[in-house]
Amino acid sequence: MNKRIGWTKKNLLLELLLAVVLCAAYFHFVKDYAFGTYALGTPNTTNAKIFISGSASCFQVDLINDVWKGRLSGLLLSGYFFDLSVNHTAGSFDQFSFVFGFYQAFWLFLLFLVVILGLRHSLFINFGIFLGVMYNFFPICGLYFYPWDIPSTLFFTLAVLFFERRQMALMVATICAGCFFKETVLVCALLVFFAGQWKWWRQLLTFAGIIALYLVGKKFLLHELHLSAAALSMNDSKNLSEIFHTRVLFENIQTIFSINGLYVLFANAGTLAAVLLFGWQRRFWPYMILVLAFLAGQAMYGAFLEFRIFMQLLPLSMMILCERYLGQGQANEKADSLEKLSTPEPASVWSWRNTSSLLKPVAVLLIVISTSLIAWRFLVIHKKTTQEAEKIQASEADINNLETTAAWFKNAASDVEFKLYGASEKQTLELADGWFGNRFCDVETKLGENLQGLGRNSEAIEHYQLAMRVLAYSKTSSAGLNNDLAWIYAAASEAHLRNGNEAVRFAEQACQLTEYKVPIMIGTLAAAYAEAGQFRNAVVTCQKARDLALELGQKDVAEMNKQLLKLYQSGKAYHEDEKPASTITPK
């Protein structure tokens, strides 16, 4: 007996070593697709966009498809990895690629570990999983690697293993944790109807409870992060009627009956097709129902050519095939079981390893750590998004109030036959020099600033120009107004709004009015020079802005110009869609 146990330990260590080697290989394969690739001749940067979207520093889940927004666990975790490991001020392709690859390989190792601890045929199962995962590198599959695919496969597999051991509470907990990585894990809830030790009403309540927890939880989390998406958002549906749209179903049917349909046979390294042909044994019925339900959902809502959508069935397929062809049936397997399982008929005795008792603490630890980390990241981002939402709401309220005030001034001007566009010179000068002109100019300037803060630069320009027109009549100038216009013309994210020559003209006017004593305005002039292609002037001016800011104790402005200086020295202009970490908008 001692000799046999020693042999088992050696095999366990060998399989762990092989799991590390396979994950290292997967890491080197997948990291090259961190920024996407040119799949089928089409640029694909979706991998990076989704991986980074849950980052606290550049949260942009609102910009991805609705169907992905509810997969917050994967998005928040990958965003955390990005925030933790990448230096935003000196980030590089290699840094991000490493983080991207490590995240994917780490979850794959956890999946291998669970199989190793649970089943005696884990060597074959894990090789099969690895081969199936590698098929996702077929160019025809799109080369998509999302932060929820392997984690959801892990939780799906754990749910199956706990059901097989009739540890129903752990199965339910695993499903609830996994469904927030990807909603397809909810298919495992069907297994409660095969729990023979439960009465029918308990099965029904448990199933309904799992589904309700997901729907209510998803809606709550999205609402708290100010994200708009339906509780059931498959195919980016906005309401119940859109859920039953058959467009994807017909596309998948066309795929199956086209030349590309041959590729679908290779999904999961062919294990899926093999299980559908040879998995119909009585003790596998619960899992075959699970497979059919999963495939029905993917037929309606998943693209069959993306092999990754079948990935959750990969470990289950390999387990069924190994039990079908390598399992020893009944008696001699019981020696390796920790206990004789009390299961409904027919008795299901898998080839459990004598380390399978470790599955429970490993799963509990995994659920607790991942859920706690996700909850913490949720609170961090919730605080940030709430503050931003309040800021936007306040800005929009200010805009509404200011627009009302501006309308009043225009009406008042009309009453005295003053037209901003077409008034006589005498009327214009009289009103522009008085209280009316000053207040109107202030309102239009504030309107422009609020709109600029919300990124509505084209609207901001209109109000700034109107304010400039009023000031021109009174033969006065505003340094701040000139600076605001210069900044938009130099650094707006919208390329059609940028105008280097105009930016230089307004920025020089702002600096002249302030006698070159305001660091922010000098920094704007540097940005204007860069946009105009005058990089030597941009470097010199940026250095002046940095030095003056340090002299005046304006550390944020000095740091901003320090970062921008590197950009100008490399011959590049600064645009707002490429903000350094500590960027502040010049005013």
C-alpha cells in the first residue's frame, strides 16, 4: 500500500510539472495576441480593449458591447492585473503582453490543478484540454482571447465535479461565482434536476434561485457602475423581444452546411464531436443534457466559428471520454475513492484520485479570494464612476442653466435692436462696453468651459468664438478665453478640430496678455507649437513652462510638462485621446 501511495505522489508531482510546462507554452503563444492581430486581413484590437476596460485608471466598460458588460468578474480582474503590473507613464508593448499572457496562463493552470487533484486520468484530460485550447489559435476562429473564457471554464468544471460527488451546496456556490465571469455557467444549474436526493420543489426553487441571483445581481452591479445594459443582453438585446431574434441561429446553420462547417468538427480538438457520438451512456445522461442545452444556447447566441465559445465543455468532454474508455467500471475504482458516494440510480463512480478531498478547500479558497478581490475592485471603480457621474451631471446642469441665461441675454439684446450678427457698430460698442456685454461674455465662456470638460469640443468652440466676438467689439481680450481656444485647436481628440496655426495664434495672445508668467498658458503654447510642427519651439517653450511651474510650486503642472516634453522631443504632438497619467486640462 505504501508503495502504491508513493507512486501516486510521484505521478502527482509529474503532472503538476507538466501543467506548469503547458501553461508556460500557452503563455508564450497567447501573449503575442495581447494587442490583437490581423485575422483574415482585418485589424483586431478587441483583445486589448476588453482586457483593459475594467481598469480603474481608464474604466471603459461602457464602450464595449452590452453582452460583455455583465461579465464583470473577468473584466474587473483583468483590469486589476493591468493596473497592478503596468506603469502607465512608461508602459510598453512587452509589459502589457506579459500581463495579458500571464493572466490567461494562470487561470489555465488553476484549471489543470483542479483536474489533477480530482481525477486519476488527469494526465490525459489536461493534454486534451491543452490541445482544445490551442485550436483557438486557428486564424478562422478570430484569435479572440477574453478575460472570462478560461475562468468560466474552471467554474463550469468545478460545478460538474461537485455534482458528481453530490456536494450540492458547493455546486450551487460555484455556479453563482462563475456566472458573473460568463452567463453560460448558468447551464450547470440544470444539474439540480438530477439530484435524486432532493424533492422536486427543492430542485425547482434552487434552479430559480440561481437564475434570479444572476439576473438581479447583474442588474444591480451594472446600475451601480452607471452602465446601461439589459439583464438578458445576449446578442446585445435591449428587451425581451430582441432575445429571440434568430439572425445568429441562421448564420450558424449556414456555417454548418458550408465548407467552413468542417472546422466546427475540430472544436475542442474534436472532443465535442466525439462526445456527441459516443457519450450516450446511462450514467452520463445528466451531462449529455447539459451539453445539448449549452449547444442550443450557443446556436442562438454564439458564432460557431469561434471555437472559444465551446471551451467550457472541453474538460467535461475529456472527462466523459476518459471515463468511457479508460475507466475501470466499478469495484477496483472504489479503492481510490475517499468514500462510497450516495448517488441516485444509476450509481456514478468516477475515477477519483485520493487527493480529491482537496477539491473542496481549493474551491472554497478560489471562490473567497476571487470574489473578495472582485468586490474590492468593484467598490474602487464604483466610487470613481459615481464621482465622475456626479461631475458630469453637475456640468450638464450648469450647461442648462447657462444656456437659459444666454438665451435671456440674446432676447434682451434683441429688444434694443442689438444683433450679435449684424448690429450697427454704434449699438454693438455701446452694449459690449456695458454690463450686458460683460455678463454675456462670461456666460458664453463658462458654457464653453463646461462643454469642453465634457469633451464636446466643437460646441465649446462655438461659444468661445461668440464670446471672442463680443470682446472684439469692446476692444478687450481675455487671456483665459484665448488659452481655452488654443488648447482645443492644439490638442482636441477630434482631428478635424485641430489647427496648429490657429492654436499658435491664440496661445501667443494668451501668453502676451499674461506677460508669459502663467505656466499653464505657456504649456498650451508648447502644445500649439507641436501641433504646428514647430517641435524645436515646442521643446524650448515646454521647458520654460516646467521650470516656471517648479519655481511657483505648481507641481502638477510641472509634472505634466515634464511628460509632454518627452513627447515633443520625439517629434510628436499631444492629443487628448493619448493623455499621460497626470494630465490636467489647461485653463
